[in-house]
Amino acid sequence: MASRVSRTLIEPDEGTRARRERGRQSQAAFRKRQAQFNRDLKNKNHQLTRSIEKVLDCIQGDERSDLLGAVSDMARTAGINSSHEGGQGLEEGDRLANWYTNDLAVGSNEGLNDEFMLPDKPPKLHYNGMRLDPFHYMSISLPPEDIAPYLGAGSNTFASRLFWFMLEHSQGRCENNHEEPMQFHQRIVGHSQAMEGVSLSFAQTMVEARLQHRRTGFVAAEIASAAELDLAMVICTKVQEEYEKKGDNMTQWMSCQGVEEHIQEILGKDTFTRLQGAFLENGHPFVKKEVEKLYCKLYDTFVCFGDGPRWTIDTVNELVFEWIMSAFEATEKRYLAGDFDREPGLFSF
């Protein structure tokens, strides 16, 4: 009997097992994609190396200076070894680009005398040690799974504005004073062992990638590794498992969508609708400013779970009720001062 009770207490419930299984599957899929990417990269590098060698072999020396310069720039950009066989390499490639620009620039006519002779064929160029990433100019158009709810039809919700507000603020886009960097570091990557493998700089790159996708619809190849489709979800699963092992009830933690639903329950439909409308084109600037004050308070208290910010219900309750009193007082002051009728205010009691 005792062993049966013991197993019941230790064994995870169905929800936990399902999350762990999804996490394992996501990690396996991620590793598989990375391995395939590396194989493709190696093959493309080999193909590009061969192609560039063919281009270099075709150079006769009588090409236009801008073309020769472009070839030289291509080699330099590719990180080509310039110290092969007696110092030939990029230096001679540079001289190719300068045959017309330097030698002919000695005088207006001097460069055209009979003594000026281009070599029949330029010396053999040795381009070894090339490390060219063929995906350098490719981009990722599919959004990471964690931002999908906040794009398209979901981009005008309270939750969406809160989510993007958090990301923009994490890059210092706020005129208000916020906490010290060390405290911020703790709330982003220092609160969980599952986040130990994520540096603060990489977390900031993840933020940059998501903001870039929101602005442009794609993520540049340079930061594509921070925008893997399910990367954030894999991290989130690990963080949640760790918190559950410590005894945390995950139903007490809310995402941006959870915060939206909770605040709507607190404020009621009419007030929440005015709060939503603050960011529309005809939204009242005073109401928008008051809502941003709440966002700033939420920014100072969130914890990153990998896929976005989280707050406990107690934290949200405390902040919202404190903010309601502050916003109500500000509304009453403006109403009594005759700045606007009571209706445009956030609260109409």
C-alpha cells in the first residue's frame, strides 16, 4: 500500500508527461535540422569554392577595372588565405584591380605610351582556405512559434501589445527609469538552471530576431539561429519542468494572453474595451499614457520562460489594483481641471 502511494506521489501526471514528450520530440527535431543544415552548408561551400576557382581561372587581365575589383572584393569577403606560395594571393588580386586605376593614372597621357604593357595573362591566383557561408544572404520567413499568436489577426490585442512592449523595452526603448542590469539578468537567464545554457547576449539576439520579423516579415541569416521555429518552446518546456519539480503550480503563472484575460475579468468589459482602444488611431493620448504605465510596471516584474514573459497571478493582481487607483486619481484630476469630459477617461464611474 505504501509503495503504491509513493509511486502515485512521485509519478508525473499526464499533462507533465505530455509536455516532456513534446520537449524531447522538439529537441530531436531541432538536432536533426541542425545536422541537415551543416551537411547542406558543407556541400554548398564545396560547390561555391569550385565555382569561384573557375571564375578566377578565366581572368585574362584585360577585364574592366570594376569587374576586377569585384573579384578581389569577393575573395576578400570570403576570407581567402593571402599567404600562399610566396605571398601571392589577395595581394595579386588587389593588383589586378589596380592595373587600370594606378598605372594609367600616372599622367593624363603617360599611361597610354608604348612602354605600358599588360601581361598576357595575370599570375595564377591561389585562393585556398575559403570559408564562405552560402546562406549568408538567405533569410527566414516563417515566424518562430512563440510569436505566431501576436502576428496577423492577433496583432491588435492587449496581449500582443504587451508582448511587443516587453521585447522593445528589453532593448532599452523606454524613457522611464528601470531596474539595474544585474536584476534584469537574473529575471531573464538567472532564475532557472534550464536557462544556464542561454547567455544574455543570445537572449537579446532572440529578441532582436523577433522584432525584425515583426518589422520586415523575415529574419536575416546572420541571426537565424536565434529564430528556430520551436527553439523558444523547447526552452520553455525545460523551464516549466524545472519549476514543477521545485513545487511551483504552473497554473499560477500567466503569459501575455493570460494577463489579458485576467485584467479583463478585473476591469470588466466596458473599461477593458477603452483600455484596448487606447492604442487605436483615434485613441485618447492620456489613456494610452496610463496604459503604458501599467506596461512599465509589468516589465519590471516579468520572468522570462524562453518563449516570452511570465507573471504570477499575485504579481498581476498587486500591480493592477495599484495601477487602477493611480489611473483613477489621474482621471479625476484631469476631469476636475476641465481637461476633458469624464467619458474619454479610462474609468467612468
